[in-house]
Amino acid sequence: MRLQAIVAGLVSAIVGYASSFTVVLAGLRAVGASPGQAASGLLALCLGIAVSAVYLGLRHRMPISIAWSTPGAALLAATGPVPGGFPAAVGAFLVCAALILLAGLSPWPARAIAAIPRPIAGAMLAGVILSLCTAPVRAVVDIPLLAVPVVLTWAILVRYRRQWAVPGALVAAIIGIVAHGPANGLSGAALRPAFELTAPTLNLSVVVSIAVPLFLVTMAAQNVPGMAVMATYGYTPPLRPVLVTTGLASAAAAPFGGHALNLAAITAALTAGPDTHPDPDRRWIATVALGAGQLALGLGAGLAMALVLLSPPVLVIAVAGLALLPALGSSLAAAVTEPEGREAAVVTFVVTASGMTILSIGAAFWGLVAGALTALLLHRRTPSQAVPAEDPGRELTSAATREGP
């Protein structure tokens, strides 16, 4: 049974890594990271996941899975180049880590995140990842010989082995890259993993464009669903210690290029379920194995960056887009399912998906602002909230109620 839990943890590490490392590399490269800096960021994130998962698993004896913020990486990819280059982005990563740590030390940031209407939060995430999710379509048009086998592999595995769909698409992409020869060479990446320290700089527009939206999507699209998944299997992880741990790990990873760490959602379902171990009190073994597996995978960060450099950029983004399709579906559902607030969610989605930049601040922040303003504009008080002007006895009634019978 212990071996079963270890295998489940290793499988969850492989699935989590293979399904979204291309999103991480694409996001880091988009905000100005060199190939070496992007590989360093991936390695730092893997090390942060390993340390956090092992510590939390041993400390709390729960299958608390940790992952990098995939929606956050998608946000970086959609944001693109920022004023001040990658050092300014690293400064924003540190600010985001500080916000996560503050959320763990004080209850009010988590309450503020919970106060964001669910449709607006879902619409912002959907707007952020929309351009990435259209990449498979562009790839099929631009490079059909490489992209069509990738998409077909993904579609077949979604039908029969959903959890292996994105890793299978990645394998198909690697086979296609090798078969068609290198496109860009390996000059930009070293196969041996290495940390590259980037001195952070603080730029107010970059903090507003990256740090604030990165914190919001990490909390709303990762930590909250992660808690929900754990509750499904009967666990109630201590959220504040988890946020403190991931905040500290994020701060340690940021100078080396790591953007953010958080509770896992998808891999949490792989480690917390009954298939991991029949005894719920022993499933924490899987998260310790996940940490060890993630560390081993992190040692291949240089090779992962080399594969990205070998492939046409649109193919890498296409694999990332396939990985983000489930997130797009769930975020769109959250945005439009509830009739109340639908207009505000649509405004948030449209502004965020536009990719516009005002005052050097990216579209994700402006989408959130536009959605909030629309919600306030369209807000209607319910009859129970309204006080009829023609009811002069209401004050007397209220006073009598306060005084008692």
C-alpha cells in the first residue's frame, strides 16, 4: 500500500509537470526571460514545490499537493514584454509572494479575494488564457504537419485516458520536432540545470500589471479550487499555514525566475483520492513522493528549455493551449452561469481578452476594474433592502423591536 501511494505521487508529479511546463516557459519568456533565466525559473519552481510538499505532508500528515501557478504563467504569456524587462517582472514576482505571505499571516486578504464576485473572477481568468487556447487552431493552419498529430493525439487521449491527454500531446510534439529536424538550434540553452540569479527592480506599472493580477488568479483559480478538491476527499488543510509556506517558497524562487507557488487542484485529486491509499491517514505519503518526483523533473529544466527552442514557437504555445482548455471551460462556466452579474462578467472578459495596455498596465487589471465598475453600475437593491418612503411607522417598529416586547 505504501508503494501504491508512492507511485501515485510520482505519477501526479509527471502529469503536473508535463501538462503545463510549456505554459511556464512561455510565460517567463514572454516577460523577457532569456532561455537560461526561463530554465532557472522552472528549476526554482520545481525545488519550491518539492520543499513545500514534503514539509506540509510531514507536518500535517495530509496529502497537501503544491504546484506552480499555471493561470499565473498564462497571465505572463498574455502580458508580454514589460517596462524594465525581466528584472522588473522578478520584482513583481516578489511583490506577489509578499501578498501571498500576507494572506497567510492576516485573514483580511483572503476575505478580500473571497469578496470578488465569482463571475468576475472567472471572466478575468478566461480573458487571460483565451489567446493561448486559440493557439492550437493557429498551429494547425500554420504548421499542419507538426500540429495535426499533436491535436489528434490529445483528442484521442481525452476520450480514453483524459489524465494523459496533455502529456501524450507533448510526446507527439517531441516526436514531430525530432522527425522534422531542429528549427532554432540549441545555442540558447544549456542542458545542465543551473540557477541564474536576477536582481529584481520595482516598477509601479509592472507591479500593477503583473503582481496584483498574478496574486488574484493564484488565489482565486488555484488556492480556492485546491481547498475545494481537498474537501471533496474529506480533508481540511490549514489554509493560512499553507499560504505562509507557499509565500515563503515563492519569495525564495522569485530571484531565480520562479513566478508563484500554490495549492494544487488537478494533482490534488490524484494524491488525495482513494486510489492513492485505502487509509486516508496514509495518503500524505503520496505528496512526499510528489515532492521527490518534482525535484527530479526539475533537474531536466535545461532539457525542457532546449526542446522549446528546437520547436516552432506556435507549436509550444499550442501544447500550452491544449493544457489550458479545461481551465477556459470552467472559468467561462463560472462567468456566465449565474444570470446576476453576467453583464459585468462579459465586460471583464472582453476587456481582459482585448490585451490592451493603458499607462503601461496590462489588460487583466483593467478587466477587473471594468467588471467591478459595471457591477456597481448595474447593482439593484432588492425589495428587502429598500425602505418604502410611505412607511412612517418603520422607525417606530424598529425601535420597538430593539426595546423588546
